Amino acid sequence: MTSICDSIVLISVVRDYDMYRRCFVENTHAQACQSHPIDNRQEQAHVSTQYNRFLDAYDYSRPAWFVFCHEDFQLLGPLAPQVCKARRDCLYGPIGAWTKKRLHVFHSWRLAGQIIECRKDGSLETTVGKGDPMGTPVETFDCQCLIVHSDLIRTTGLRFDPNLSFDLYVEDFCIQAKEKYNIPSLILPLACKHWSNGSVGERYHNQEKYLRTKYANCCYTGTSSYDIGSPSGLRRCSSLLKQVARKLLSIVRA
């Protein structure tokens, strides 16, 4: 079902207003939507907490598409033409990840969708992903952008996990949606740019460990994680082999 008349709300938790101004205030493509910046400079609350506050306070008598995106996420083209083709009962994002099984034994990590990435100063610009058609299924999306309709939130009560501070909260949202309600996550092709190509750090790994306990009986793939949750059987063997290979490679490079 399309929602041509529904508004599009861009929700961002903001600490760097110079970056937000570049990506949203001065961006004609963003100006076509409703921007909802959440000032997090003083409180420094978890992104998941701020997103939940928005969901808790929203008037659901006003149907809308929610676009939860980073302050450094920039639209490079119009959003409405693509969003208006989307189904209200699915989750969408421009880039995500899935697991490919080979011979039912080896599990390999795959990206779907496409996005441009660069450093905060605009250097080292690169295109990530080869692009996939609208509706391509993935297991999870990257935290930089999640698109969901207000009707789906209203009927399910889905929320972000407040235990996840600045990483993996979107991946967890996708897993919740799939495990509890069998809601799929699908690629929505967008011309967009992420002014960040940061590395995964200790905070990320700690939150990854938290999700291993939370999802002890299932395992998903993310754009920065091969295993979100607890792998079992052949996937666990494949994961262990990958870990050994990475350690051997690090030793050789050292």
C-alpha cells in the first residue's frame, strides 16, 4: 500500500550542528521533508533513548514516514518518490547486510544497497555497495538510516533498545521486528551520503556482546558485524574459521 499523501519526518539526534546544517538545513532535498532535530549536546543521552522519546510523544492520528538518520546523513536526491512506493508493513533502509550460504556449509557476509561515504572533511570519498533494486531483503540495516511508517509503530509498539547507546540500535530494531512480528527489512534505493567512515571500537564490541545474550537462539548479520546474536551449528564453525583467519592475517601483517 502506498502513502502518497503521508508526510516524511527526518529524525536526527544532533551534537554537531554545523554538520547538521550542511546535511539538512542547507539541503534542498531535506527541506522537502519535515526535519525533527533532537538537541543532544547537553544531555548526551543514548540515541536509542532519544528516538524512543520521539515515538512515545508522536500523535499517531497523523500518518507519516519516520526516517531515523544520523546528523551526518545527507540526501543527494529526492526522498518522496521512493518512499511513496514503499509498503507500510515493512522496514526500509538504503544499505544493509545479509548472509549467503554456500553449499549449506560456508556462511559469507554480503552487503545490499549502496551509499557514498567520506570523512568529516569530505576526503576519502568512496561508494559502498553495488546497488540493489527496491525490495531486496536484508537481515539488518546500518544505524545511519532506518525508514518505518507510523502505522507499523502504532500497531506493534516497537521501540529501540535503550541499552544500546550509539551502536547496533537499528540492527536490534530489525531483529526485534523479524523475531516478534515477522516484519521484513527491505532495501530502499536512495541517492545519499554518509559523512563518516569511522572504525568499530570497544563500545561497539561491548554492545555486540550484549546482543549475544539477548539473542541467544538466533543470529543475524550487520554491515559491521558478521554475528549479531549467537551463531550455532555450521554457522558457528564458519564464524570460528573466520576469526582464526583474521588473527593469522593480523600476525602476518605485523
